[in-house]
Amino acid sequence: MIRKLTLLALSLAALMTTTVVVAPPGAAARAETKLWVKAFTPDVPTSPTTPITISGTLTNRGTTPLQGTQIRLRTSNQRFTGRAELESYQSGQLVSRDVAWTAGSVTLSAPVEPGATVSWQTQITPAQLTLSQFGVYPLSIQAFDSWSGTEIDIWRSFLTYAPANAPKLPKTKLAFALPIIDEPHRSDKTTFTDDELRTSITDKGRLGRLLKLAQTAPKTATWFVEPGILDDVQSMADTYSVLVKGNPESKAGAPEATAWLNSLSAALAGVPVVAVPYSDPDLVALAHNGLDKQTGVAIETGAASAASLLKRSDISTTANWPAAGLLDADALDVLSIAKVDTVLLSPENLPASQQLLTTPDAAATLDTVGGSVTALVPDPVLSHTLEPDTAVAGSTLAAKHRFIAETAIIASETPATAKSLVVAPTRRWDPNAAHVTALMKAASSLPWLAMSPLDSIEPVRNSPPRGPLTYTDANASTELGKAYLDQVKQVAHDAQLTAQVTTSLKFSGFETSILRLTSAGWRKRLRAAESARKTVAKGVAGKLDDVLVPSVDRPRALAGNNGWVPISVTNGTPNDIALRLVVTADKTDELSIGDYPDELNIGAGQSGTIQVPMEVKTAADTTVSVQLQTRDGLAYGSPYKLTIRTTGYTGIALVIVGAALVVMLAAVVMRVLRRRSQKRVEKAGRSREAERV
């Protein structure tokens, strides 16, 4: 027996080395054979006599028949003692576990021809495996060539045994955090940067698969929903434009957009939902580049959008899941000021402060300028099981059994103390809905787990401490850059001006567009980010130009060396505006400006004028600068340059006017004298005629 085990161990070791060897005659290469395990029931046997049924298929992908093939069930009655052993075993590094004894085998009755697939099934009980204690045991299914004595293929998994008479363990609280987060697809309200979203919301698209999962997931799962993507989907319901090679192309509305939104709203009704800040901003980059206020705006905007689009008012904004699960102290302080009290962080961002022999609790406490914040750290191994390896046969079944095994060992690590665990995939995952649903369904049935909403996970006493936030230079290098964000900052400033000149201080209409420019989704799409920024900047500049001083190229004439110069402002916006007009002389030795009322209130689509007193000290043209300002004194656009032109001959003008008056007076006198003379002649004529009579 010892000799056989030794030979088998040597054979397996040879297969695992990188040295090229020649396979024995009749042996099929692993690449030419595929062993599938399709069913393994029950997931957790609970009595010594519980039948464990395992079935699957074997496919011959080679060019020669497989003869004398056996399907062997190999196991050991030695429990795994820690989680590290699970990874070593499943990756094939624990060879000693692979050469444990064979608990049963099935010999295929006929050769497996090239291209053929045959089914197989085997059954065993815990008693036959001599299992007696609660624990996790190795179990592998091996396709074995009995003619050559070599292994053809192997499927490694775990058998978790939970006998009814085993001591009960305290239930571990388990919370799933599931994201509906995407990259930005719009630059402004009406223009999409791509048309990928239309495909994504279909049944075969990523957002379509997330919807399917939301419809089947346990009600305790907490969903992190980014409202910007919901807003984008809603915008597709009607006609929209997509940039194609820099030019907008009109697209017909997508009726499936409304259907997707309505279905998501129904699926998430009554389950915990957290609104991600609008458009998923790059929080750390904002904190590092003087855009702290944008974080609060994004949280408020996200809350309002999520409430409207999901048709519910109880959506939380007090939890945050940052990009890549990474924050530094500055960004955490900004979040705490914005009333965020819980953050979901990666294990790399908040590692344990010491080497631990057991699994740390998911929750820890962090101090910030805004008070204590709870940090939740997902378990990396459990989280990885949510993302199946589609290239590996039986991936879903293997992931489920790995999940069961991991949580069983976690629960037994500290049998006197309950723990809490958080499971979360990558933030922009593309889930296999059936895979994740099967895994969560299995988790719900495990007696040592208590499925819980995320907000019920709290720090426990005497939990091993975690270290400070770890944010490396490599992490910082992935942020949106300073040069880009400085330009975004200028666009945001100009957009705010358009709101500040309105009498009602309404929104500028660019708020969500600015938030989209700060999205962490641009990190690996810098060219697209710059294109989006230019589109928004162009729109803002156009709105700034709706309020202007017209005819700046036409000189303003001043009759004489002093007088009043009218300066008009045109309001081309649909809103009433209130602003200030500040006029300054470019050369004070050539022109001085008197006092004038500088405030203007102009109705929508109208103009307003201010009369500005000026005195010119030279006969040549001179210039003044006209700056529009908000009521708070902020410059509204660039200053205008106006030319002031004057004749400079006031005295001569008076002489000319005086001479004209003298001439007019002389003409009047001459006319009066002429009329009097004519009257005397007429009177003398009448007298002579009377004498004749």
C-alpha cells in the first residue's frame, strides 16, 4: 500500500512540474480531456448516513479513444485547520491531500471516443468516509487512466460536514454589498459620448444582468446604486445625440430604457439601497485639488436623483464605497463633513495592524474631523467567489463549496465569539446572475451564518485593531490629474456665475455635467474625459455670452470734454438677471469717471442701460474697461474695451450757436420792419383814393 501511494505521489508530482515529459502510451493530455462536475448534493450533509451524490461528465477532446478510464472520488478524514490550507489545496499545492485514499470509483464501461462526452455518477456517505466531526474536508474527483496509471484530469473541492450533534456555533453576521455602478456615458444633458448604454441595459448586457440579479437576490443584500447611470438611462428614453468622430448624431429613443428603470425600481423596492454620489466622483482627487465642495454636491444630487428615479424616499447616503475601495485621510475627512458615517474599504486600504491567525472582524472605527466613521472591509476570498471563472469547468459549484468551506472555518475559529463579514465584488463587476444567486441561496441556508443588511454590521469589542489608512504613491498615480481638474474647476466656476446673476439664484443647469466631469470612471479614459470637458466648457461659455455689452466695436461719442455716456447690457437668457457694471478708465490722465449707479436689473430677453459721467482730458480717443460682475462682486466674463471719442471744441460751438442766434434775430427784425413799411404804403393809397371820390 505504501509503495502504491509513493508511486502515485511521484506521478502527481511529475505532472505538476514544468519539465516536459512524454505521456505514457494511451494517456490523454489534460488539455485534451475535460472533467465536469455538475451536481454535488447536499451542499452540507448533516448525518453519517446522508447520501452524498456527485455527478458530472467527461469529454474527450483528443484524437484517440480513452480506454479503461475511472472516475475516482478521493478524500481524507483529516480536517483543514485554517483558511490558508483551503487555497493551497484547491490550487494543487497541497499534494499530500491529493494522494489521500480513494473513497470510491466508477469505471467507464466503454471507451470514450474522440469528441464524445459521457456521464458519470457516484455516491458516498459521511460514515463511509469515516467523518465524525464538524469541519471542512478535502474532496477531489479524479479522471484516471487505469491502463497507464496516470491522472487525466482532476476537480478539487471541499466537503463541509455539519452533524446535528455537533456543538452549535455563534452565528456569523454576513452582509452582501452589491454595486450598480458604471462609467459616465454623457458629457452634458443632451450629448452622449458613446452608445454602449443602449446595449448594456438589454438582457444580454451588463446592466441587464445586474437587473436579473436584483430580482432574485436576498432582501438583506445592500445595493449601492449610482444615480448618474440611472439618469443616463432615463435620458435615452427620448431622442438623444451620440458623438461619432466628434459630431453629434441623432438617435431614436430607446423604449427599453424606461422598462429597465421601472423593473429596477420594482426589484429594489423594500431592500436596502445606498445612493452613490452622483456620477461616482474621484473623491481622493477632488480632496487633493481644492474641489472638496463637489463631494457634498454629488452626495446631495445623488440622493435627489435616486429618490426620483427609484420612486422611494428612504435611500441612504450615509455610507460610501469609493473608487477601488481606496481613501486617504483627506478624502475621509471630506466625507465625514458631508455626514457619511460608514465607508466600504479594500483590505489593502485598511490592513490589520498585526499578523492574525484568525479572520478579522469586518468592522473597524476610524477617527476623522467630523467624528468617528465605521470602516467595513470585505473579505477578499469570499468576495472573489462572486466572480466565477468561466474558463473553469464547474466554476459555480466549486465557488459555492469554497464559500461554504471558508465560512465554516471562520465560524469555528472563535467558537465563543460571533463575528461579522462583508462580501463585495469589484465595483464595476459583470455578474453571472445565476452563479451569484446560487451562492447567496446557499449562504442563506447555512446554520452558522445570519444574513444581514450592511447597516447592521458594527465594530465589536476586543476586535483586533486595524492599522491606519494605507494610500500609496501607486494609488495616487491612478487619480484624475491636477491639470485636468484645474480646467474642470474653471468650468465649474464659470457655470456657477451663470446662476449667480439670476435674480432668483437658480441652478445654472450645468451642475450634473460638472459632476460627470469629476467621475472616477474617467481615470482610464483621459482622452474621453478631455473631450467631455471641452463640450461642457463650450456650453458654459455660450451661456455666459448670453449676457453681454453689445456693439463694443462702435466708439461712444462724447459731445465736448464732459458728459454722460450710455452703456447698455443685453440679457439673452430666459431668466431675470441682476448684476453690477463697473467702468474704469484705462488711462486716468486722459479720462476720469464720476459717480453712477452700478446695479442693473434686466428682464428676460431685454436690455438695461446705465448713464456713466465722464470727463475727457485730451482731444484724442481714449478707452475704458467695462466689467460685468455678480452682485457679490465676482467678475462675469472678461472685461469689455470701449472707445470714447470727443470733439474737444465746446467754446467754438457756443460762438457758432451765438452767431446763428444773431442772424436769426436780425432776420426777424427786418421782417417786422418790412411789414410795417408795407402797411404804411397801403394806408397812403387808401387815403388818395378817398380824396378822388
